[in-house]
Amino acid sequence: MPHARTACTYPTGGVYREVVEPERLVFTWADPGDPQDGAPVVTVTLEDLGERTRMVFHVDGIGGLPGDESVYDGWDSAFGELVEHLP
């Protein structure tokens, strides 16, 4: 799906390694067609806080820092888009 403001696309692929509804999702994250061995692993943990939900997002296997215009800023931008769709 193209980015709402830039129209850029960022194709990714991966394999789900763990799905624990409704609290945990673990998956590999790489370019489509790339080998999954050694691919970064994303873990998303959700915690029910009553009327809110805490999401903890962690990526292992690749670095990222604020302002890197890459991994960190890309995910930060994606979460910014997500927030626009939440109540």
C-alpha cells in the first residue's frame, strides 16, 4: 500500500513465527523473496489496559535510531498513520 503522503511503497515479506491471540505476534521482516534465515524478527505485544491497549513493538536483527530516515523513522511513520485511524 502506498504511503498516504509520499505515495512511496515499501514491499516487505515474512513468516509468522508465533501468534497468541490477542496478546502477541512474532514475525520475520524482509524484502519479498529474500531468505528468512537471518531476517530481522518483529515482536508485537499487546496489553489490555481496560479502555486502552498498550502496544510494545520490538525489532531484533537490525538497528534503527530516531532520524535515521530508514528503519526507525519508517516504523515511526507507520505508527503515525495507525494512530490516525484509532478512536
